[in-house]
Amino acid sequence: MFKKVAFTMYPIQDATRARAFYENVLGLCRGSGGEQGVWTEYDLPGGGCLALYRTHDIKSSTEAGGCVAFEVEDLDKLNAELRAKGVTYKVEMIDSPVCRSSIIQDSEGNPIILHQLKKTAS
């Protein structure tokens, strides 16, 4: 039986470039992984794990449709910081009744959703 989603995995071509993006641009802390960058994990404080897998057999997820979504506290502030760092946006803003999202690309061409829930009226 299935218990939970263990991790989301993205294929990467260049481990140094990808680690620099996730650590220096997004500010994630590297978890377990190999020194050569074949496998790198980023565990998130609220749960979930993003794994990067260096391979030449699998291309980036750019056109495949699958992607990781990170819940963020302040989407507008984060978007301003990422634009200043030159991050590429696939979609600037998606506004739904319950959330707001932006879609960026990592250094390898994989999409990342930045997601913020709207405050509910109590």
C-alpha cells in the first residue's frame, strides 16, 4: 500500500549549476546526497523532499507537465527577489479563488511552482 509521496525528483545535467540554483538562488539547504552530485536531496521544514538526479538519459521536465510546488509565505516578496537574480518565469502570476502562484524555471529547465494560499475570512 502507498503511504505518502516520498520525494519529487528532477533530472539535471549539471549538478554544480543545479545545486547553485537551488542553494544560492532559492536558498534551500542541501540534505543527503553524493559528492559528485548524482543524487542531491533538499528536505523542506514543513515536509516533502526535492531530489535532483544527474543523468543524461532523462531530459528536463520542461514540456512534460510534472513539477514541484513550493508553498511560500510571501509570493510578491519572493518574486521580486527572484526577478532581481535573473530567474526565468514561465508564468508571472496565476490568481485563483484560494491561492496565487507563479511558475519559474530552474537552471536545468525544470518548472517550479511558487504557491501562496490566500488568507481565509474568519
